[in-house]
Amino acid sequence: VLTPYEVSFDGIQYTLVENRSTEKGKSYQETHGYFTDLVFAVKKICQLEIAKKDSLTLKEFIEEWKTMMSKFKPLLYEN
């Protein structure tokens, strides 16, 4: 679900990075933020993925948001 993103926790904050590569194939990580709660990092992933899509209407955006969040919901709230 997270690919190409990684979330790490250092005991204080969650760090969200995206694994990327240059046109020449060299790998690097782009940091997208530091978060106090895992849910905030997940929401950022959803925002980033939706932003990669062609322009959406508000209705399409909301549907896409619901679809993406439903993928993460079992990981965040299932105990």
C-alpha cells in the first residue's frame, strides 16, 4: 500500500519519504514531511498520490480520497 513511500518512526516523530529515481536511474529519497501522528503521514501520502492524477472535479477528488483512505483504514484502526 505504501510503495513508493516509506514511513519511519524515531520515537518522537514519523518521517515520510518517497523512493524516487532520476532519468539516469540513480535512486534517491525525497522527504515529504515530519509528522506527530501516523494518520497525518498517511493523509499526506493520499494527497501526493491524488496530486499525480490529471485534474479532477471536486466530486472525483472526494471519491479518490475515500478510495485511498479505505486502503489504509484497516492498517490504522484494526486491532
